[in-house]
Amino acid sequence: MSSRFSVDGALRRRILEKALLARFVDETLLELFAAGQLHGTVHTCIGQEMSGLISEFLRPTDTIFSNHRCHGHFLWRTGDAPGLIAELMGRQAGVCGGIGGSQHLYKGGFYSNGIQGGIAPVAAGLALAHKLRGSGNISVVYLGDGTLGEGVVYETFNLAAKWDLPLLLVLEDNKYAQSTAQHETLAGEICSRPAAFGIETIKANTWNWESLYAVAGALIEQLRQDSRPRFLYIETYRLKAHSKGDDTRSREIVEPFERRDPLNRFLGTLNDHEREWVDELRARVAQAVQSAQASPPAVLPELSVPGAGDPPQWRRAQLPGRRRGATALNECLRELMGEHPEIQLLGEDVLSPYGGAFKATKDLSDLFAGRVRNTPISEACIVGVGAGLGLMGYRPIVEIMFGDFVGLAFDQIVNHAAKFHQMYNQQVVSNLIIRTPMGGGRGYGPTHSQTLDRHFFGVPGLRVLAVNHLLDPARVYRPLLETSSGPTLVIENKRLYGSHLLAECPAGFQVDYSSETFPSVWIRPEAPRTDLTLLGYGGTSELLLEACELLFAEHDLIAQVLAVMQVYPFSIDPLLEALRCAPRLLIVEEGQGFAGFGAEVLAQIAEAPALRALQVRRLYPPAHCVPASGGLEKQMLPSVAAIAHAAVAMSGSR
């Protein structure tokens, strides 16, 4: 053991003070909960405090990601007992304004989230950001032994090892996953798991914390030197319940560990001098409680309301010009990557010569070496890495090869990327773009042809956009990259890759864009009357325009088209002027109708007094998986003929 990492004198006292502060705060939180002064849950780290001493070797510019049992890690890193206690008491002085509570804390490069395992790829993204900047900083992520059941952890092991990320994975083995003993659920040996990915592992424990200190110091020193991931296994024991008072273990099991606990042993042999500063620590915690109690109750911050403010102006459109959709998208990405060096593009098979399944990233890796990365088939991991990059100020664009695969990344989108800004009380933002093809029409069958965007409608903090053939892709991506937009899911209908953008205005119509950041398109007839409105988004834009022309030519029906780009958050208000122009509205969508986009449009129309006389109908596929057979697929998905038939039925015979 190097003498550089020996513990004596002032250092010993500093370590004990930090560990005891965590102990006293958690004991106080349990007392406050029992007294009815806390709401929700409390996950204490009593017995595990010494694992936090890793922070002794961290720079202020390093980053830490922790989990649901994060109080000790937070206090070792920040020392902010008043902010932590106020957070759990639901006060404005809380580090996240009372929004995050026990499990979701943020302060100065410390992040925690209560979802098991999901934090690992985000921490890897932070590590990648450190490596890209060449700062010598590292990222640390705390995991529990129960978390080893989560697949995304192993995705992170693989990617961190392959990319040589400066990531320290700290595994706290406290023997239980909530109330379930480790031997009931965990197969094999823990350290063999990271070792299988070529990650160096080393063991320590919290009872011999002086040795843990030396091990951690040497490990972090090596990690900074070679920028390769390390795995630190810390054996420890949780002395209290998983949460509050839900402990099912017998006293016979816990008591030996209570006697072995280094803080209990220290507190049982205090001399007068030690008793004095221990009492000062307890007084410090009591003062933190008083400070929290004096703070006003937490209040929800104001959030922007979609559609609020001045009504949008409709302006004559500058049409995108006749180009294949995939070509236009590739040119857009090429131009934007040239303008914004902070863009990092990640995805499966995105490098040259392949250039992505639909060639959207063709040649980009040749033009921007080191900024386009082929990833493993690990959708959850690469979205998490993207979220971590976004937290560090990069502009990550993550390509999911098929929209059907976003289900594999659902947790990373919903419980991580979309949550950070709001649950950390608007102190951080992750400007992550996830772009993915969706929809049928290409014969790819039930698991490669779905329209799954509805599963992301209503997720706080997430935006969902849909590309259509009436707008240049730059109208989607440029605002995302030039504003602090937060996480966004961009849907690119697969049929649009091979078709052409609109080159000229249809005869007898004019094309207008709304003045919104992500504009809607209004194709309006130059006629004294309009019989109905055809409304849709994404790949339906082509169908709506063709149906509009067919209805006039064959049925003497004059229709207008509304194509929406921002499908969530969505407000009907910007479309009121257009919708008032016709007595009927046909909403067309490629995904399922139940609880879909059309259902939300109908709900908002019902709440809009100016539209209550509007006759509305929806057209959507039957509740069946998308078939691979070309004939069956055509029968199922919306078509020009089906749209025209529905429109004629709404309007009566002519």
C-alpha cells in the first residue's frame, strides 16, 4: 500500500466527520419521517457511509451519478446537509426545490436517479464528454448488487470498455435487493462480470475503510492516466431498512454487522476531544433541520404552455424543392455538423461506407472524423450516452435504426432524458435528439413497421416531432440545434426517404407555413368555399395532398390540408383559423386510433367553443400488427382511396 494513500491525523478526522455527517443526517431523516414531517420515501445509507470516500479523490469538475440510495454519496460530494434535508422536507431551499426528493438530487456535477441501472449509460455519456474535451476529468457511477439484474448495465460495460471511457463503476454490495437476499437472485461471481468485458476490477470493503481509501486513490489515479474504465467492488452492509421501516430481516442477522460497523465502533470508544466534535456534528444537523423548517414550502415552477401567447401568423411557404427525402436529410445533417462542432452522431451502422440503414448518415464519418460513432446494438445504452453528452453541453444526435426499437430505449427516454430538466428544478438541460424511422409501406413486417409515437405523447419534458414532405428537414433540425430545446424524438416516416419533397404548389392552392418554431403547413384552396379539412402528420402528408387533388377531380369536393410537425406537446389553438374555414375535419393517422394523436385533437376540439359545430371523423388502421405481405399491408394502412372514401362519406353524395 502506497504511503501516499495512508490515513492518519487530520485526514482521519475529516473522513470520519464526513461519514458521521451522512450517518446523523440519515438517522435524523428517519426521525422526521416517523414524526410526519417528510412525505414519500427515505432510502438511507446507514452502514454504507464509507463507500462515499471516493469523493476524496475527485475534482470539482468530475461528475458523479448515483442511485436511489444516494444521501451519503451526495453529502460526501457536497457537504450540503441543509439542502438535502430541505429537499426531503419539500421546501424551497431544497437542492431541487422539493421536486426530486430522496432519490433525485442534483448539485454541481452530482446527479442521482431512482431507476435501477438506468444511470449507468448516462454516466458513460458524461465520461465520453470528459474524454472528448481532453480534460482529464472522470465520471463515477454508483451501482448496487441488485442492479446487476439490469441488462443496460452490461451494455454500458461493453461500450465503456470498447471506447476506453474514463468511467469508474462502483458496486456497493450490501447483500440485498430491497428485501430479497442476494443468493436468491444473483448467479455467478460479481467481479467476473465486468472482467468479461476486459474491465479491471478490484475489491475492498467499508469495514477496513483505510484500505478502501488507498485502493480508491490508486485506482482513480490510474484511471486518469490511461482513460480506461475500472470496476471497484465494495463489500458493505445496509444496517437499516431498504426504505423507511420495511425491514424483514431478523435482529440475529443484522446485529453482527452493527457490531462490526466502523462508525458504531468509533462512537463506542470516544475520548473527550472526539466527543466534542461529534457533538458539534450533531448540532450541525439539528441546525440544518431548523434551517429547512424555516424555508417556505416548495412551489411548482412555471412551465411554458404550448400554443400560449400571440396566435401564429401564416406566411407563404418557400417550398423545399424536389429532392429525395433521404438526400435532403443527409444534406441537412452535413450542413449542420459543419456549423456546430458540438454535434456528436451515434447509431448502429452509421459509419461509411454503409451510412445508416436509410443512408441518412452517408459520408458523414468521412467528413467529420471522430464525431460519428458506430455503436453496439444497444438502444438503451446509446440513448443514455446521448443524454449524458447532452448534460455536458454537447448536441448529441442518436439514430435508432427502426422506430420499433425505441421500446428498448423507453426507460432512457422517459425516466432519464425527459426527466432531468424538471426533476432537477430546471438547473440542467440535455439537448438530446433521437431520430428514427417509423411507419409501414416498405414490407418490413410486424416489428419493423410500427408507428409507436403515441407511447411518448404526454411525457413531461419530451418533445415529439414528425418530418413531412412539405418542409425541408432543416426546418426540423436547425431549431433543435440552435436553441436549448431539451430532449426531442424526431419521427421520420420511412416512405419519405424514397419519395420527393414538394417542389411546386399544386394548381389552385397556396402553401403557407405557421410562424411557430416547428411550423405546421396549410395547403389552402384558392376558392370561395372549402368543404373539408384533411389533417395529419409525418408520412400521411403525401397521402393527404394526393387525396385533396383526387377529391376535387372526381367528387367536386374542395379540401384543404393541414400537416402538423410538432405532435407533442400539441395545441389546437394555432390551427383555429384554418379549421374554421371548413365545416368538416378528417384526421388521418398511420398508427392505432385508440388514445392516439387524433384522439387528442378531438379532445381539444371538444374544449374549443369556436369548433363545437365542426363535424369530425378519424381514419386509422385496424388494431392489428402490420403484416409483411404487400397486399395485406396496403389493405391495412391509410391510402389515398381510403381517405377519399371517408371524405365523401362525411360530405354526403355529390
